[in-house]
Amino acid sequence: MFDFLEGYDLLGAFWVTVQLTFYAAVGSLVWGTLLAAMRVSPVPLMRGFGTVYVNVVRNIPLTVIIVFTSLGLFQTLGVTLGAESFKAIDFRLAVLGLTAYTSAFVCEALRAGINTVPLGQTEAARAVGLRFTQVLTLIVLPQAFRSVVGPLANVLIALTKNTTVAAAIGVAEAAALMRVMIENEAQLLLISAIFAFGFICLTLPTGLFLGWVGKKVAVRR
């Protein structure tokens, strides 16, 4: 029944998906946190940049962003991100595009968490002489992260599914292999079921685990 799978690196394709998800998730968390800090910053220029970035990027289709990283950054500007082979370049450009897109949603989730922190805590911190960066990193962000584990889990799940867009620039992840298999094999429904099951195995445990973590670390108001 599954003889047609011979010759296809199914596990390798999903491993690329996992790698895309991991690196893009780390990048999105870092850049999204910086964007959230900008959006609540007392500096108007930083607030403006964060607001414009989030509103613009969230309303651009991910496919456009991913294709731009290949056509615009690599083929036009020659940006390789330190990679030498085309395979590595495509992978890193895909991570960059996914990070640029997902960080906007991470930012909004974190900003919502920041808004849950009582204003009295930040005012008390300023009253004892703490600077904005100290208030943010020592008092506000730790509580904000604890209150948005659930929303961030949803962003991570969406990111895992969004990695399929990387196939548009030739990254050999799960969706790219699925397309090749559908073109070469007659088992359309079975192939679709296999890849659907693969993504369920990636996303469902992640959602359940992070949902449990969110309940454990939630800030009690």
C-alpha cells in the first residue's frame, strides 16, 4: 500500500520543515519582542516605526514576502546571508521571510500581554528611578510573556503551517515533496492524508504542551 513512498525522503522533508519552524520561531521571537518594545516606547520615532512595520507586514501575503526574498534580495541585490550553495541560500532566505512576517504577529501578541500588566507597577518602577528599558525587561516583559504563552503557541502553529510557502522558492520541505509526489504518483488521497497527518504530528503536540505551560505560568490577577 505504501510501496510508492520508496525513493522519497519523507522524513528528510519534514525535518527541513522542523528546521524552518525552529529558526524562524527564534528569529520571530527576538524581532517581535523588539518591535513590541518599540510600540510601547516613549520615543515617537520608534513607536511610529513599530506601528508602520506591523501594519504593513501583516497585510502583505506571505507568498509575496517569500518570493521577494528570492527575487529581490538574492537575484537582484545579490544577498546570500553568508551561504554558498543555492540550497542553503534558499533555506536562509525562507527563514528571513518567515521571520519578517511572523514577528509582526508575535509583536501584537506581546503588546497585548504588556497591556495586561497593571499600570501601577510601571509607575512604581519609574518612581524608584528605573529607566524605560529596565522597567520593560525587569518588570513588564516577564509578566507579559507569562500571560501570552497561549497566543504565542497559536502563532507557532501558524508558522509551522506557513513553512509550506517556502516551496515557492525551491526549499525542499514537506509541501515541495508533496507536490512532486502528486505529480509522479496516482495515490492523490493517500499522499494528502500522509502529509496532513505529518503536520498534525508537528502541531497538535506543540499546541497541547504550550497550552499546558500557559496554564502553569499564567499570572494570577
